[in-house]
Amino acid sequence: MDQKNKNSKKPSYSRFSQQELSAWKPILTPGWVIASFLTIGALFIPVGLVALSASDAVVEIVDRYDEECIPDAYSMDPESFIQNPDIKKTCVRSLRVPKKMVAPIFVYYQLENFYQNHRRFVKSRSDKQLRDPEANNDTYHCFPEARTSDGKPIVPCGLIAWSLFNDTYKLSTRGKPLTINKKGIAWKSDTEVKFGSNVYPKDFQKGGLIGGAKLDEKVPLSEQEDLIVWMRTAALPNFRKLYGKIDTDLEAHETIKAEVENNYNTYKFGGRKKLVLSTTTWIGGKNDFLGVAYITVGGLCLFMAINFILLYVFRPRRLGDPSYLSWNRLPVA
Amino acid sequence: MATQNVETNKKKKKKKGKVKWSDLYTFSCLRPPPPVNRSDFGHPGFSRVVFCNDSGMHKTKPYKYPTNDVSTTKYNVVTFLPKSLFEQFRRVANLYFLLVAVLSVTSLAPFSPLSLIAPLVFVVGISMLKEGVEDWHRFLQDLEVNSRKVKVHIGNGKFVDRSWKVLRVGDVVKVIKNEYFPSDLLLLSSSYEDGVCYVETMNLDGETNLKIKRCLECTLIFDNEQKFDKFKATIRCEDPNSSLYTFVANLEFGDEDQLDSSYPLSPSQLLLRDSKLQNTDYVYGVVIFTGRDTKVVRNSMNSPSKRSRVERKMDHVIYVLFFMLLLISLITSIGSVLYTDQPQTTKEWWYLRLLDDTDASFDPDKPLISGFLQFLRALILYGYLIPISLYVSIEVVKFLQAMLINNDLHLFDEMSGKSVESRTSNLNEELGQVEMILSDKTGTLTCNQMEFRKCSIEGISYGGDVNEIVRAASQRMNIDIESYRFNLDGADSTPRDSIEMVEISSDQNKIDLNAEKGIQNLGVMAIKGFNFRDDRLMNKMWLHGSNVWDMIMFFRVMALCHTGIPVENGEETSSHKLKYEAESPEEVTFLIAAQEFGFQFCRRTQSSMFVKEIDPSGFEVEREYKLLNLLEFSSSRKRMSVIVRDEVGQIFLFCKGADNIIFDRLGDGGRTYQHATTIHLANYAEDGLRTMVFAYRKIEDSEYEKWSSTFTKAKVTIGHEREELLENVSETIEKDLVLLGAVAVDDKLQDGVAECIDKLAQAGLKIWLLTGDKKETAVNIGFACSLLRHDMKQFHLSLSRDAESKNQLKAMKDDILNQIEASYQVTVNEKTKDDPLALVVDGKALEIALTNDIRDRFLQLAVSCASVICCRVSPKQKALITRLVKRYTGKMTLAIGDGANDVGMIQEADIGIGISGMEGMQAVMASDFSMPQFRFLERLLIVHGHWCYKRISKMILYFVYKNIVFGLTLFYYELYSKFSGDVLYDGWYMVMFNLFLTSLPVISLGVLEQDVSSDICLQFPALYQQGQKGIFFSWKRIIGWMGNGILTSLAIFILNVYILSLSAFRQGGEVVDISHLGVITYTAVVWTVNCQIALIITHFTWIQHFFIWGSILCWYIFLLFYGALPPKYSHREFGLLVEAVGPAPMYWIVVLFVVVISLLPYFIYMVIQRSFYPMDDHVIQEMKYGRKIVVDDETWLREKQSSRKATHIGFSARVDAKILHLKDQLHKKRMFIIKSITSSPIRRSITISTLENRD
């Protein structure tokens, strides 16, 4: 008998191997259904209301200027206007403040139909070069804007840097200029780590084709916040980027004069340019959709909950009702 | 003492060796060889020449034949790598992944090559490893067989042990008792004087009867090792073929002066490889066919690699996904070309400078090339739609499932110390969809043990256990067995019978009541082959019966009419009990029973048989019976007789045989007990017992003399008519018999077989019995395991004698077709009545029925029958039936068997199961699952099969869903980036997705999910039908889940883009860039996908919780860790969570919102389904696991009952049928009584008198 036991390959007992682990077996009972719909409703509607009110508190001024800033003479051929360096590009816009805007007020430029996320564009940069002064030569991915015609590496190289946005805005209200603070618009991690404080622009925008803004070769990259912001490539073809901050409040119904220097060529690809002034709350900028969506879904779930309650009141299915079993439903043939 | 024993043993053996069987037997045991034109030798098909005892001749061409080395492996060391790689890359998916892996090395790849190559290597590696291990096992098995030893003649009359594999054609070998034949041999001589030997061919055709082979007269002289020194002969024979029952050859042999005398050989001289020598001490033989030329190897087939249906369907799903992939890749590449490669647009996009120093995928001058490159890139990028990780996960899950099956304690057999073993894990889910079981009989359903159970002597039945069906039926009807017996027999039998029945049943009750005594009794009577208890017969009690003479004659038939011989009982010589060996196990049980009753057959010589008998006076005397003739058993005669002369000089003919045959030959005075015996026989047969009727006849000397001379004349006739002549002569003496009674032998079923079949039938499985055994046996077993019952309409398909004799295919076909048509007409007519039907097919009829033109008709008939029994089928036919059933019905088939003859069937069926019993390992080696006992099939299918099917289905569907969700978000992003092929997510996210973030929950689903617990699976067999109908992996579901995936991906992407575009997402005024949008979208995907699986799972152990919530946590941990790496490694994800998204409330509310929205459609679907269209498992879950048990026990029981599928086979069905039958009879009886009472004059007078009294 002992011999037999030794030879036998009797599996040892464990709750796992016998598939007898204690388990929670939730069943979707009407109670659960109603409770979950109610919970979603009860959670989403308040969140939606809060978000909507937050969004409502945001004051946002958007002004599209790309078309208006073309003199009538050039309206048929805006490109010849924008590409002619001899013509003065300044154009004046006036913006109305609809409600009181509390500082900080963020100034954005908004580009539309500009594919910063095009693969060729996204790839054309050298992160190493940007943070490391020793790595000026690391321009492998930067084509076609890697080196000057005589072979010197361009710092910062690549299409992104080369196409740096170069419109500028000057704001004033009631004749007093509004200072736009251009410090602190970039992410801390960028200015502190990703862009070197001892990396200086070299041979930038010196070649035949000039893409966009030029850089001050005296200022290290870590302080060129416009460039840093620009180099954070946008995810979508319509995007805003921070231009600066205004640290004074703006009163309601105030008119702001904006002097726009319209340099950046969006006409060629049919892009639009907008100047945006916006305050923020805890959810960020204006975002009505989020709040509305939350409320809608919350409402929908409440509606479902009510429906199910009614259903269970008027046409209940008894839990575990055997008449629903397939062999009771089908007439025995 | 011991030495003495040995000596006597030796003596006995010698004596046994002296018996000349050919004198005893009347007929040759095998059919006459088919007429062959002997001049064929030397021509194609008959070119083989064997030089006996001169294997050296076979070392060179043209007589070089294959060695005896048999290999069943698929690969060898050299071919393994190329061959198995080829096998792997025959899977389309693998080929695709290979392409992607190759492309990933180029610059086109959107992410790191390692993340594409590693999984491929893993998947292919695992599969190849599995193949390798399986093949290794096969190799070991081969090695074991090839190195078995056999004695080979090496010249000078010396025999030495050699391993099988070095055996060569022409070698003379000596095979000892109980050894297997190493190759196909020509029998030269045996330990018996007349050169016969007994062979067990279980491994070839599953028959348990021993077969007699006999050598040619001319080779008889070689019965000694020394004599082989000078042996020389040449065999010219047919080329190797797979036909087991034919053999055409000539032996050229003789003295030196007349060398060219040639003798025709027939199958009865051929000993086949894998059959076993029994009851014969040794034989000498010449090797004719070796290795792969042997008939048994030629009968075996290559093991096909099996894939489960779910997996094959999964391939189609993969094709759909592949189509989707191609489509979106095409859209991407065309879009890209349209946008970038047109001259006017390129100029517009000045900031891309497409005309300068451009890379090939954005070359406006070569739109075709760049389009193609974009296409390739897209193929890789969207590769997440084709889940390579699915293959990995499925391999892992199936391995774990198999482990759980192997470790199930309920599937462990204490007796053999073995448990169910899943040998190829890739068929687990197939177990949950089986619709048809094709089962072998011997060793699978039965344990190959015969037991003497009952007998009927002089019209009185003894050993009267009431069978279980009757007991169960009467229990349920709340009537006791006694009244049942009254009712059953009262209607149609003599009063005497009923009284006798009551006697038995009261005996039975006594035993039941006095359980202890019963057990004691059992202990005393633990005699193998004898399971009989009836005090009226045991311990000489029969002497007090009424007609002792007939009793004695009955026992004499038992003790004398057989071919057995007594052997020394090695263990307990003191008890004076003998053991016996005989041609069939039934005969052995008769001899054992006779011994128990006091008629011990103790010795046999050439001409006499000795029996120790109990005299009517009660004393034991040894009597000698002169054996005059032995008219042996054959399948056409169905009876066997011996003619003996007793000590007084009287001549008796003792006969045993099938009931109808014997009844036809009874004399007018011999029918006294016929009526009672017939009833008993019917009862026995319904219990699944094998019955045989005994009769005798006293022959006058004069008559015998006359008959004997004609018989001898017939015996010396040479030619084909000999057999017929002998048969006819036998007929003339086997007449005017006196019926004595009947015996019933139980071919013992394995434990729990009946219950198992019952459960399987309730679960909607059909069970076909395919056996090599003869029809009567098969039908008996059919009854025993409730596949048949007596109120079933049985169709018997067999070739009519005269069609068979004509041997013309056309005639036979017409014959069978007519039978099929006739039967089918009945099924069509009876269908409305819902009568149970059964089909019993004979092997030869089957052969015809399976020919191309009528097989459809045959299968149509077979499928409409509740149970099908095929008997006398060859291994090839078993495989053929399996294949045809599979193809014709499209149903999932499972074949179960234990012997080498089942290998074909096991390999051919969707699932093959081998019984790891005492037989060889061939069946197990060929099987997908092995189990020690048939009864484990129930749990394996109904519990594990059900679970595995659900698990794998859910798992695949979820996988498809999850990869669509993930893959499509990548595609949508292309719409926003001018189809430039940019990726929203970081490369590491992509790697992480299938590796850590979603893999473990789905594996836990695949391994641990249970809809209901195992006992409920068993209680509600109907749940199994969900698998048979395939509802969990139907195209409806697949499309549904794909739709859900598309919907979810859209919801996630669009909502994220819509909410996060333009406005700042933080109080600090920052707007999102690619990395922010990527991480937020990705977070939403991870949450959604993991919450979705939580919605699917219905069985949460801590493991599932740990994996699901752990996966989500893992994502954040990864993000933290990745963001903390210096920017050199983390790139644009540097500090992402901590600095940018983590502190932003927007991130969290967006994710919450997106996740809820994405899950809502499925949730609503689930709610609606559960509330209004609940499936069986849902309701049962509610019944069982609801917060308070919502259903009372009664309902639970009732539903348990009704969940069984209405079935005609199985124990319960039989009980039901019996109850119906009984009720009907009771009713009739009651009506009869009432009628008789009301119409009787007494009652009339009573009623009248009461009326009068009232007045």
C-alpha cells in the first residue's frame, strides 16, 4: 500500500490548484444597476456644474488678425506682402474686454492648420544639441536644416527651431502700454534641464532661406523662452502657444489696443492666426464642453436610473426566475 | 515442497504441450485463403522474396528491406530546426510578425525593433519547444520499443537475445509466452506438437478472444533449437500492405533433392507485430516484414497536428483584423501621398521643406515609392491590431489551464495512482464543445473482466440480483420491488414464475436489510470471474432441488463443453481450486463457476476429460469422459458442441450457443423450460449480460457410429467445400436437443461508466460505440451501459448471407442501400412519435456503407439515431468513421480508447483521449488527453471543458477589443497629422501596453474565470450546451466586441482631443503638447481596458483584483519612474506626471469622464441583456449566489432535473422509460381487476344485496 502511494502522482491539495479560492461573485442585480447609474449621475452632475462654473469664470478674448492685417492692395496676393521685407508689417487691432479679467492674464498666439505634428517636422530636432554645449555637432535628425552651406552645425538645428514663430504683439490700454511678461512661460523642466544654460545659438537663420524669428546669440537657449515654447510641438494642427503674461487686471468694457507685427507666413498654407487673451481657473482655460458633457452624461445616467426603477416597479423580472432558463422557455419539441 | 511444486509445474506444462489440438478441432479456425493466382509471384505487387534463416542475403540489393527500427517521430536532430520553423511560419499571423520584425530593423519602424522581435521569438520559441518536447517523448517511446529483446537464431542452432531494431528479414526468432511479436512472422512451429499457437490481437483490432494460428505441416519438424541449424527455405510473397486479414505467399522448402516443392501460405501462418503470444510456451518464426513494412505500422497514420475550432475561428478573426489593418494602412499611405507628394501642396508647406534633402517617405517626386514606404510603416504602426501578444497569452493560459486539469484531485484515480493528464494543451477549450463521443469498448468502457452472474436452470432463475434500473424505477415510484415483479410478470408469465420471483426478491431484501451479512458474503466470494450469490445453488444446496438430473447435466455442459485447460493455481494450491485458460474469457468463467458448483474440470488428455463431480448422494467422485468429437464455435454456427462417452458408455452431446440457434434445434421433448428460459434470457439481456443457452442430447451408439463415419469422411476432404461439408454434417447430429437452461455472464463495466454516460447524455452528447468485438458482445455492452434499452427500435445493418457469398460489390451495395433506405423510412415516420432509435452496424456492412456513393445516406441515418453501435470494425475503419462523422455532421467529435487499434480514431477525432490503463501506451501516446478511467470524462468535459471554453472565448474577444481600442487611437491621430505616420505615444508606452499593463488581468481571466462553480456545472448539464452551440465565440459576439472596441477607441480619442485642444489645461496657462495629449489618452486607454475586463469577469479572487488594479497602478509607477530618468532616456516624457499632468485637476476629470463614457455602452448592453434576456448561467448565478438565496430548494432541484436534455440513452432515461412502462402495466392491471370484479357475479350479488339491505 505504501509502495503504491509512493508511486502515485497524486496532486497535492491547494485551494488554488483545485480552483476553490474564495471569490467575490458580483451579480448585476437591479439594485446594482440602479445604484451605479445613480452614482454616476450623482457624481457627474456636480462635477459638471463645478467645471462649467469654472469655465464660466474664465474670460477669453480671441482676435483673428491674419486677414485684417493684410493691406487691401495685397489682399489678392498676401504672400508677396508677407515675403517682402521692405514693407512695414505692423497692424493695429483693438480688443474689447467683455468682463473683468483678473491677473495673471495669459497672452497666446493661436495658429490653425499648421501641422507641427507632421512627422518630418517633429523629428527634425536634436534634443542633445539643445541641452549639451558639447553636442553642437549632433545634427543627424535635423535635416534639411542641419548645417550651413559651409558645413557648420546650426544651433538650434532642425525645422522646428528654424520655423520659429515671429509675430510680435504690443498691448496698450487707455494709452498706457501693458507690459507682457515673457518670463516663465515655458515649462520648468525645459528651462532647467532640457535647454542648456550654456548653449548659445550659432549660425541660426544665416542661410539662404529664412524660416522665422532670429535668436539673440548672446542669450543662452535656456532663456530663449519663445523658442522653448515653440519647440514643445503641438499635438494638433490648431493650437495655442503662450506668448506672455500680463500681470495687471483688466477692467470690463476696457478697450485694448494691440499692435501686431504680422511677420509669420501662414498665407501660403492657408493657416489662420489669432491673438488670444485669457484668464485661467483650476480647470485651465475656457472649456465649456467639459462641463456640459459631464452634466449631460450625469443627466443621462439619472434618466436611465429612473427608467430602470420604473421598469422594475412595473415589469419586474424576479431574480433567479427559473422561467427564464432556456429549457423552460423553449417548448420541448 | 516448493521444488516439488516447480517440478509438478513443469510436468504439467509438458503434458499440456502434448495435447494435439488439431485432433480436437473440427474446423480450421480461419476462413479459407482467397483464391489467388499463384503465378503472380515475381510480378509487381508480389515481388518480395525472403530467404529464411539467411538474413545475410538481405544485406544487399535487391533483397534489402527496411530494418525493424520503427520511428514515429516527426523530426530528427537535423530536420528539427528547419521543419519546425516551417511549421511555425505556416501560420499567417506569424508570417506577418516576421515581416514586421524584419522591417522594424529598418528606419521605417515607428518604435524600437526589440519590442517587435522579442515577442515573435518568444511565441515561436515556445511553440517549437513544445513540439520538441512532444517529439522527444515519442522518441523515448520508440527507443523503448526498439530495444525490446527477442531471441534470434545466429547459426548452429544457437539463439541469443537481440534488440528488436537489429532484426532483419529472414531471421529465425523464438518468441516466448506473453511476449509481443517483434515483426510480422511466419509461424514455423510452436510448443504444441501440432504447431498451433494462441495469439491475442487486442492491439490490432481490440478483440479479446484468442486467435489460433497454425503452422504448415511441413515445418512442424522444426520444434527444437538445434534443428534450425540446417533450416533453409524461400518465401515468395506479396509486397507490404496494410490489410490485416490477407496474406498471399508461397513457401518453397524441401529436402535437397526436391527443392522446388512449394506450399501455399495463408493468414493463419502469419503472426503480426504488436500481437501477443498467449497460452503457448514458445513459437519459432521467420521474419517476413520488418519495421515500416509490417502490417500494423502500415495501418498507423501520421499524427495530424490539431488545432481547436476556437483557434481556427480566431484565425478568421485575425483575417478580419488584418483586413482592417490593410485598410487603414492603405488610407494612411494614400492620404500621405495626397497631402505631401503633390507639387502644389508641397510648396505651400514651406515649414516642412519637402523639396530639400528629403527622406524617401516624403518625396514629392516619387509618390509611389513614398506611398509604399508609408504603407509599410503604417503596417508596423498599426500592428497592434493584430495581437501577437494574444498568441503568447493563449499559450501561457492554456499551459496553466492544463496544469489545473492535471492537478484536479477529482480527476485522480486512487487505484492506479494516475490522474488525467492533458498532453497537448492547445485543445482545452475544445473540451467544452464536444457533441459526439466515439468510444472503444474493451478496456475503455469495460475492464475486460468477465463475471459469472446468473443462470437459469430448469426454468428457474438463480443469482437474482434485481438490476439497478428496476430498483431505481421502483424507488421513484414508491413501490417495492416485490409488487413490481408481480406486476411485470403477472401479465405474461405462468404463476410459478411470479412466485419464484417473489422468492428472489425477498432474498434480495434480506440481503439489503442485512447489509453486514451481505458484505461478509462478498468477502467470502471474492473469486475473480464469479460474482454470483444464491444460496439455492451454492454449497451443494442444489441437491435438494426437484430435478437433480437436469441440474447435473447443466453443470456437465458447463464443465465439459469448452476448449479450456486447467492451469496450476500458483498462489493457493491448498484450496484445490484450479485456474483455467481458454479461447475466450467467457469459457473461463464457466469453468470457474462449474468448479464453484462442485464440478471441477481437472484434467484434459488427448482423448479424455476428467471432472470431479458431486454425486447425487453428495460425494465427490472423479469421472472420466472420453472426448469423441469437438464441434467448434464459429461466427456462423454460433454454437459449440462436444460429444463424449461417459464411464457407463453412454454417449452425450453437450451443446452451448446463442439462444435462437439452440431453440431451433430442440427436440419435441426438450422444450419443457423454453418459455421460462426465454423470459429470463430477455431479462438478462436487458441487464447487459451476455447469455448462452445450454442443451444436451443423448445419442444412441448406432446413430453415433453412423454419423461418425460420415463425419470422418468429411474431415478428410480437401478443398474449399470441406468446411461447408463439415458444417452440414455437424447439423445432422446437433438436433433433438434437450434444453437445460441458460447462463449469463457480465462483461464488467469500469467504475462509474454508466453514471458517466448518463450525465454526458444529459448534457446533450451523443455516444457511439465502435468496437472490434463481435456484434452480440457489443449489443450486450450497449445494454449494460444503457446505450440501448429494450423498448428501442433497433436497426441492424449487416450483409445478407447471399450478398456476401456473391462477393460482388454491386450486389452488396444494393443490399446495404436497401437496408439503409428501409431504416431511414422508419426514422422519418417515427420521428413524430419520438421513439428512441438505435443502429447496430456490422464491420463488413460498414465497409460498404462507407463507400463514396452511399455514405451520405448512411450517415444521415446514423445521425438520426439516438445511439449507434459499430462492431467488428478495423482500426482503419474506426478512423474513417471518425473522419466522416466529423466532416459530414460538422460536429465536434471526441474519440476515446485504450489500445493501439484506437490510435487512428484518436488521431482523427477533434479530441483524442487515451485510457492510460494496463494496455500498451500507444493510445496514450497518440492522444491529446489521457485518463485512467472512462468516468473522468464527465468532469473533464462538463467542468473543465465548459470553463476552458468560456475562458478562452472571453479572453480572445477581450483581446480583440483591447487591441482595437489601442490600435485605432493610433490611426485616428494620423487623421490629425496629415497621415505623416507620427505616433501619439512614446515607444515605451507601446511596449508596456501588452507586456505589463494589460497582460496579467487577461491571463487571470483565462485561467481562473468561472461562471459557476464546478458542482453547479455538474448539476446543470444544460450549461454544457452553451459550448456546443458555440454561443460564446459566435460571429455575432466577435463583431459585437469589435464594434465595442471601435466605439470605445472613438470615444477615447475624440473626447480627449475635443476637451484638450486649444485652451489651457492648467491654471498656469499651459496648453497641451504631443506628450501631454499622448499621456492623457493613454491613461484613459489603460483605465478603460482594465475596467472593461473587470466588467467581464464574474469571479474575483484576490488574484484578479491584484492583477487588474495592480496593472493600473503599474502604469502610474512606470510613468513616475520613466519621468524621473534624465531627459537623455526619457525624452519628451521627462517629468511628465509630476510636473505637468499630475497636478492638473483637468487630467483626472478628463480621464474619469472618458473612462465612464467608454464603458457605458457595454454596461448598458450588459444591463439590458441580464435584465431582459438572461442566459442560463446568469439565472443560475442569481439562483445560487444572489445576496439571499432567492430560490427555495425545491425549485433548485426541479430546475436541476429539467436542465437535463431529453435523451434516449443513459441510465436515467432507461429508468424513466421503465417507469412509464410500469405505470402503463399497473394501469392495465388495475383496469383488468376492476373489470373482472365489477363483472363478476359475486360482486353483482354483493352490490345487489347491499342495495337490498338499504331498502
